[in-house]
Amino acid sequence: KRAEPSVGASVVVPGGRRGIIELDNEDGTWNVRCEDGTEADVPAGDVRLASGVDNGLYSGRARLASPEEPRPEGWTRFACFSDTHGKHGKIPQAHLPEVDVLLHAGDFSNTGEIEQVRSFAEWLRGYPAKHKVVIAGNHDVTFHPDYYQHAWKRYHRRPYACDEARAALACSGACQYLEDAEAEVLGYKIYGTPWQPAFCDWAFNLQSAAESLAAWDRIPADADVLLVHGPPHGQGDECVGGRRVGCQLLAACVRERALPVVVAGHIHEGYGAAGDGPTLYVNASTCNLSYQPVNPPIVFDLPPPDELRGPCLERGRAGS
């Protein structure tokens, strides 16, 4: 089933302008707030979902791809999801491409409910990818025990056992769960971390510059893919009001290391991908502002690890 526009979706309107659907006028038109600050009431038939992805874009040595096109010989294909918020079962079948590696950048649950975590693990188990790598996000509150032990009443009538919630995913055999840790997958070094700057008193918040520096200093200089919940400043971090909430210290860390790929989520309206020098930046938020899982996964290809690393490693080491 093809995903249809809905309130909160990123769309393209006639003239090529991008915007976000603010309101269903209930007369066959959508009210769209465009990126240039204007508003327009647009006939539903003239509105299409914005992929946020310029397929064929190269950044460094990573290449954005359409799921339908063959990958270059010897390359590895990745599909990026994030912010599915317990709605993984409602993702359109057309948005489940077969790939080599699935990456999920957190917020796989609404608020860390064990039932949703188990369901997510089953969804991962059935996904057509040989390898799956997952991190938590600020909504996955039961994965952050130090936070959950004093905040659980905000979310649940009775507290969940954090170790049970984590085991439902980390010990499921359905994926590799990373939390400030690295995994080698098909020869690629993938580092995963769930943190973001302080955000509305949710889980995995970094409360100070010192905490942020400590978190980002743990990122290896030779990582091939950084999987992080909160995006770097200036890359997929613009909120609907125009404010950018990404971490400037993380952005500096990525530039210093010249990481080939950064995959994040967190800011639903920041969905999309862009290249900046040696780095491909992805905001893979699956849900839109209305928490509907309408955004397709962002797919990219990487050359063999030895080809990918050469220049990026030298730049990262030179800056360290």
C-alpha cells in the first residue's frame, strides 16, 4: 500500500516548493506551510510526499540509492529507520526493502513498554536483512534505568523492570543492540549511542557540555557509521518552528573524525539526507509530526570497507 499525505507530513507542492501539511481543510485541499514562510491551500491531488532524499547523491564514498535499483557490485546496502514509536507493524509493505543491513536510530517504542519492545524484536526478526543494528532513543525510557527509576510514574501505572525490557531486545537474537558500543558488521565498524542534548526531560539526556563531550569522545575515530539518536547541529535537526536543536559538539566531533555516515532521528520534521564534504548525514525518522509511520526508509550503499576507509581514516587521524 502506498503511503498517503497526512497532517504533519513533509510534502512537495506545485512549483517544487517543500512544506508541511498543517491542516486538512475537509474540502479536498490541504493547508501547507511552505519552507519559504508562505502558506497555501493545495488540492489533495497536487500534493505529494517529499522523500527528503536525492537518490544518487554521493557524499565522501557513500551513495544514496533507490531500493529498486541494483547496488554496485561488491557494495553493501543499508536501510535506515528511526522513530517508529511502536508502529513498526503499520509501516507500508512498500517501505520494507530487502537490504544487507538494517539500521534503527532509536525511539522504537512509545515509552519503553515491554510489550512493544517484544513486538519490535519480532518485526526485526522477520525483516528481509541479514543484519540489524539498533540503538535506543529518548522515548525508550525503560532502557535508561537511572532515569526511569525516578520518572516511571510519568509514563506507566506500574513500573516495568528495566533489565527485562532491555533483554527483550538485546537478548532476542533479532538484532545487535548498541549503547555506547561498536559492532563490526560485514567488515564495517558501526558505533551506536542513544544520547542527545537535554530535551524535555526524557531519557538519555545530556545535561551539560561536559556530559556531551564525554559522550562524543567515546566515538572511535575510525568508525564507518555513527548511529546516534539526536542529530548533529545543522543536519536534520530543524524543528517545525525553524529552531535547530542538534548538538554543536557532536557536529564538531563528526567533522574532526570525518566520519563517512551519520544516521540519526529524533526530530521527525528533519527527515531526509544530505551530504557535507566527506560525510553523508541521514535523519531516518519514520514517523512524521503526527506520529504516522509514512516516511520511507533512507537507503544508502557503501563500497567495500577497505575502499571506504582509506581517505576517511587519514582525515580522521589527522584531526585527532
